[in-house]
Amino acid sequence: LNSIELICCTFDMLVDRKRASIHNLGNLKLALRQERKRLGTKYAGHLVRSVSRRSRITIDSKGDPTQY
């Protein structure tokens, strides 16, 4: 449910695609900046707006696994 965790997971997946070109910390920072620009503010806004929906799904599942 944590939006920050979802953003980190998304960055992990996006940067993982560029793993072959990341050889040092500078390359990693550059890759993260590029992906952040690609995602933009719409992605973060969507995550924040979806928190109540995801919370409701989690509550309704009564602890069972859910898929957002």
C-alpha cells in the first residue's frame, strides 16, 4: 500500500533493464534521473490517488492476498 515502496519497485524494474550500461555510482544516478523524468509527476499522482482504492481492496480481502 505504500506509494514510496511502489515507486522504488518501479525504479528497480526500469533501471534493471539498463543494468548492462551501469558500471559505477555515476551511471546509476544518471539512470535513476532519466527514469524519474520519464515517469514524471503523473505516475506519482496516480499512485497517491489510488491509495484509498488499494486500501479498500486490502480491507475487503481480510488478509488474503490481493492484486491491485
